[in-house]
Amino acid sequence: MTDPGLADATYIEPITPEFVEKVIARERPDALLPTMGGQTALNCALDLEHAGILKKYNVEMIGARADVIEKAEDREKFRVAMDKIGLENPRSAIASSPAIKDDDGKIIGYDRASGVASAIAFIEDIGLPAIIRPAFTLGGMGGAQPLAVTLAEGTCLIADVDLTRLERRCQDNYLDEIVEGIDAAIDRAVELAQSGKAVSVGVHANSVDLLERMLERNITPDVLTDQTSAHDPLQGYVPVEYTFEQAAAARASDPVAYQKLSLASMVRHVRAMVELQKRGAITFDYGNNIRQRALDNGFADAFTFPGFVPAYIREQFCVGRGPFRWVALSGDPVDIYKTDHALLKLFPEDASEYGERLHRWILGCHKNPEALLAGDYAKCEPRFGWQGLPARICWFGLGERDKAGIKINDMVASGELSAPIVIGRDHLDCGSVASPNRETEGMLDGSDAISDWALLNAMVNVASGASWVSFHHGGGVGIGFSQHAGQVIVADGTPEASARLARVLSNDPMMGIFRHADAGYETAKACANDQDVDIPMR
């Protein structure tokens, strides 16, 4: 409890076993209440119990014993407990696409048809209604980064500790090639960059080893970032001491020791990034909280380089611009090709500076862009593999999202598209997030941690008629560091959908204008004037 009338002392520290042990050693409490801090507190309490820290200081866990928490958290233990008292458990199953290997045992693809068939068989056995939860839909850390670099006509060097992720990305044309060995990969990337070739190179290695080797060889990249799940030091990060396979065993055998190694590796990771920044690399945090982890573990210069939002994205947020994603429920890629063609016509290349970027982006997603421009959909092919249902994402702002959504709905209504289209966005957006280490880092008025805007965004989307509104805690940067709202709306071709699309796809980005104008950004105020957005309290 933080109420000074109840608490003898208040500590503002990370809720990790290391810091909590220090508090216990200092305060010598009789008991620990693990049920007041959500999942973070439960996880930490179990780690303290398993590490013997509570026993060491003679601290009793009250409110919920460790065995009770484990029984609720472990799916198999929970199922057994429910069976014992005669309560029926929801039936469940896991479907996956088996790997296809060549004669040498190398993964060359995945049998997605078998994966879908097994999922359908499970549904037929379990029955409807059913909840479907996708897992690993992006295929591991850094999934789209090499593609993003080559689409921007750059040379990319990227490391991943899991070789199968690199191989999968090569199979889907997100990654161009894999080079064995760190030095060989560095040499190859330098050669490609010097010759001006937009090629991505992957290397099976820990990012820490790659960055430290670049420092040793005095090789400085033009641009440097990370994409590591540092918000989860147990499941999301692999310490430099372990291979990917060794890490899986170490997590299970000693999770507390594993997290200590992860955090130490994060310090080395960020320290190397800061040093490369000093040598001239344009360096930014991709947004998974690695700087905060390094700072919490003793590296005072962790925030020397900025997050990507204040460095590059905030001006886009000020005009209500953010991710706009649409998915073809038919499963037919032609529906996406047709929407691509329609949106290129709706937003001409020469209409604005952003029009040129939009055209370059959408055409860059096509293997045969000339076929798309000609409307010859039979000859259209994706430049890289679909990751599930055919989908596209681009960035639209206020006055653009609603226009695009209504156009797509009209195409469904006319029969030009074979099925409804689902329109959504990332939770990373202009007015839907409170995340001091990512979307709202370094706000002009210091309002980084004010989460009212995310809550207001969720309520506005509900009132506007979105098909699905969600509110999450902790995405990307971890629980305790962000709150964010998401929305999805279906374009089913009806007049009612058209009205809802107009409201949702106007009000949703408009919240970004309100949020940034309120914080004092002149670009947002100018956008409000240009778009006739009424801000009474301005």
C-alpha cells in the first residue's frame, strides 16, 4: 500500500526478486501479500519463494500460498484441480504447421496446409463457439526489420539467436540471405553497403556478440537499433552465455539466475549501442524497454539514445497519422491487390509528400508492381510471404483513414471484393497509448505517464461503433510501463458499416490530435485548424 496512513515506507523500485529482496532485508516484514500487484507481483512472489528468499528472511506469504498460485497459473495443475472437484474444463488444443526439411535436415518451409487442416479438425472435435489464440504470429524477434531496411533501399545486418527464425524469414522473402559466422556476416554486409545494394543479411548469433565484435573491428553502421523482448527477461531474452537451446533448459532449471544473466546481457547490449552511437551511428530504441532494463541494472547512460517515437514518429502522430491495417477475410490475395490499386488511385502520388511515400510502400510490397498499376490482378504476386490471412498495412492520418475505410466498404458492397474486410491498427498509434518509454516518451508538457488518453480512446471507439475494442496493459515495454487501446472495425458493405467506419476512422485519429495539441505541439494545433477540429479548451 502506498497510502502514507497505512504504509510505514514506500519504495519506488522495479518489482523484481533482486530489488524486493533488498527491501525485505531492510524492512524485515513478517509477511508478503502477493495478490495486490497483478501478474507482476504474483510472478515475483513465486520467484522469491523458489529462490528460498522468503524462507531465508522468515517471511510468510499470505492471501495466497505459493502452491495455490502455481495451481492457478499452471494449466495442467489447474485442470487436475478442477477435475478433482467436478468442474468441467474448457477443451483446448494446439495446432501448428510442421516444418519441411531438406535432405540435410535444414528447414526450408512449413506445411501450412497441414497446420490449417489440424486446426479445423480440432474445431470440429471441440465444437463452437471457440476462442482462437494465435502464437508467434510474427515469427520471432526482428521479423520485419530486414524487409523494412531493404524496402527503404538500405543494406541490413541482423542477428537472431534462433536459427529457425532466420530460415523461416528467408523462406518468406523477408530476409535475403544467411551468412555463417559473425565476421563473415559483417564482411558481407560491408561489401553490399559499399556497392549500394539493398540486401539483408542474417547471422545466427546473439546481438551482444555481434555489436561487441563490430566495436572490436572499428566498424560503425549508419543506423543502429534493437528489437529484443527486453520487457520479459525470462521468456523474451537470451543471455549471451547461452545458445537458444541451452536457454530453454536454463529457464526451467533456475529462472532467477537466468533473469540475472539476461539483465547483465542487456547492460552489455545497451552499452555497445551507446558506444556505437558515440562513433557516429544513428541509434534509437525500437521500443521493447531495453534501455530501462539497463538503467535499472546500473548503466546510467542507458537513455543516451532516444526511442524511435520522439526521434522520428511524433510529428506523424501530431497529424493523426498511424498504422492502418486491413485483412481480407476471404483469404484471397486478389482482394488485397484490388484494395491496393484502389487506394493508389484514391491518394495520388503527387497529391502530397506522403502520397509519394504511400505509393513507394505499396508498390514495394509487390513482386510485379507494373501488373498492379495495370489492374492485371492475375499477374500480381507478393514480394514476401503472407503471415496468415492476406493483409496490408500503411500509415494514414486524420482525413485519410475514414476516406480509405469507406472506399473499401463500397468495394465490398459492389461485389468487387469477394468478402468483408477487417480494418484495424497497431496499438502503437497517435492517441491510444500511454507509454513513457515509447509512444509518449519525452512529451513536450511532461505528460508521458498520463494514461487518461488511452482510456478515453477506448471509450470513444466504443461510442463510435467499432466492432471490437480492447484495452491492454504492458504491451511491448512490459507490464507497469504502458497502457493502450486497440480497435477493429468490419467493412461488410452495408450502409450501417459505412456510417460506423466514418465515425470510428475519424474519431480514433482525432484523439491523437487532441492529445498532442493539449501537450502543446504546434503541428497538432495547425492540423486541428486545417481539419476544422474543434478544441474548446485550447
